[in-house]
Amino acid sequence: MTLITQKFTLDDYLAYDDGTETRYELVDGQLIVMPTESDQNNLIALYLLSEFLKIVSFKLIRHKDTELVVSSNRVRLPDLMILSEELLTQIGGKRATITPEMSSPVLVVEVVSPGKTNQDRDYRYKRSEYAARGINEYWIIDPEKEQFTLLILVDGFYEETIFKNSQPIISSTFPNLSLTPKQIFSAGKE
């Protein structure tokens, strides 16, 4: 849902403050309101966060609060990100915005909200944006399909593996992470 019709540059977006807690993504110069997440999506993201806390420093984990500039006119707010130590240093306690000159996150996770628009955004647009940004690993968690899609960047494009039910998720970036789609989707139902 677009709230404001004027075209925004990246600088306009970064300087914009409407005095509310509304979260926006920048897409092709338009501010797009990010609706409140469903409780199920929040629980899934929080469950993953709790699992990552077992293997990654909490300082490297970002949950829905760090902006990721993917191009000169697009900024995304991923559900969950894992930063590298280098990227943490580059952010350096300043505004939680990952700009183009900074390193890319190690991992970006999106939990798909219902509806074709949301599916297209996570499966199509963000997939190409995150690949172009050089993000090594992208996870698409789809509660509606009860499907976990693991995307690994190879030569500039993502290679996809789909996991369902009790299949162990095998992440080359996080080999010590022990998860199955069933565990993830069960967390969203509690």
C-alpha cells in the first residue's frame, strides 16, 4: 500500500520522518507502508532469532529493524538478518541502515505474508534484489505452503533448495544450525 505519491530519492527516504512509528520500504521512489506482521509471522521470526542466538553473537542478529539498501531507489526491511563482523563494524553504532558501499549481510530471512503481492515481493523481487546485492544466503519461510526455501548465491544467481516437513535444513553458511520446517512452522502455531 502506497501512502505518499511524491517520488523519493534514497536521500529523501533516509531523511524522511513523518513523526510516527510507521515502517516504510522504498520501492522505485515510492514509500510503501509495511503493514503490521501477523502473530504467526512474528513467532516464526522470533523462533529463528532464538535459534541463531545459540550459534551467533546477538550483536550480529537484526530483527525487522535494519534497513537494507538494495539499489539506488529500493530499500528493504527484512524480517531477520545475520551480519558479518565487518558489516557490524561498518554500521558502527550509527543509523541501522546498510548502504551500498557497506558489506552485505551473511543471511537475509523473509517470512511470507499471505497474498499474491506478498508472495511476488518475497519470491521474485527480493530474490533478484538480494542476489544483485551479493547476499550469500536468502531464506524464504512460507507459512501458507509450510515450505522453507533456501537460496544460495552461485555466480550471481540463487540456486534453490526446498525443504518440507521433517527434512533437516542444510545451510552451508550455518552448518551447526539444527532445524526442520516442521519445527519452524510449529513455533508459529503456539
